[in-house]
Amino acid sequence: MTEQSPRRYGTALPMKWILRFMATSFVYLPAGLILLLLAITGTVHVRSDAIFVLWLFGFVAMMIFGLSYMFASGLTRATASMNSTMSAEYALLNAGIIAFFAGYSGFLFPPVGEYFAAAGLISMLLSVLMHAANIVRAVKGTRNTGGRSREDE
């Protein structure tokens, strides 16, 4: 039996997306630190919970998305199905983080801010669900090649 090439199971997962998730996470980390410093010194009035959500989804979730795609694609070679939604996940997660922060931080007036925060949470939830579905699909072994699974080989 010959060793099979990883490209047999779909196009390779674009490293630029993995790096984009990880690099973006390092934008949110110092942004949150600076905002927290400004909030503590009284320079800016922003809710600390908004900063913590900024870190949780901006830094932690972005980093986890990037790393989990890197590990899942490397371990399972199930890349074709993951490629199709990475840009949507990235856009939804970023839009959600920014909308939630803008709405919940106290920068916007209450009725508008609440709608922004709710829309942001929904956007983040959709992104997380898309990501979880991709990782579960990869772990289950579906290679998006006619429904064959890893056990069929």
C-alpha cells in the first residue's frame, strides 16, 4: 500500500487564513489592555465587561479558531469543507466583536447600544457554530470527497 498525498482529499487549507486568525488575535490583546488602562485611570469611561468580552472573543477565540484549524487540518486532512466557511467565520467573528463592544461599552445610547450588542452576540454565536461544525466534520472524518470517510480506506 502506498502512502497517500494530503492533496488527494481536497485543496490544502490556506495558511493565510490560519495566520489571519492568529494575527488578528494579537490586535485585540493590546487593544483591550490599552482600553483597560484608560478605563482604570478614568481617561475613558468604558464598561470593563465589554473589555473582557473583547479579550475573550477577540484574543482567545480568534487564537483558538486559528490553532484548531491548523491542528484539525493537519491531523485529519479534511480541508475542503473547512475552506468554504473560513472567511465568513472571520468576518462574522470580527463584526460581532466590534458590534458587541460598541454597543455594550457605554459609548452608544441605550436603545441603539443594546441592539448593537445583541447583533454582535448573534454574529459571534453564528461564527462559533460554523467553526464548531467544521471541526466536528473534520474530526468525524468526512473529507468532502463524495461522502467517503477515513474508515472507508
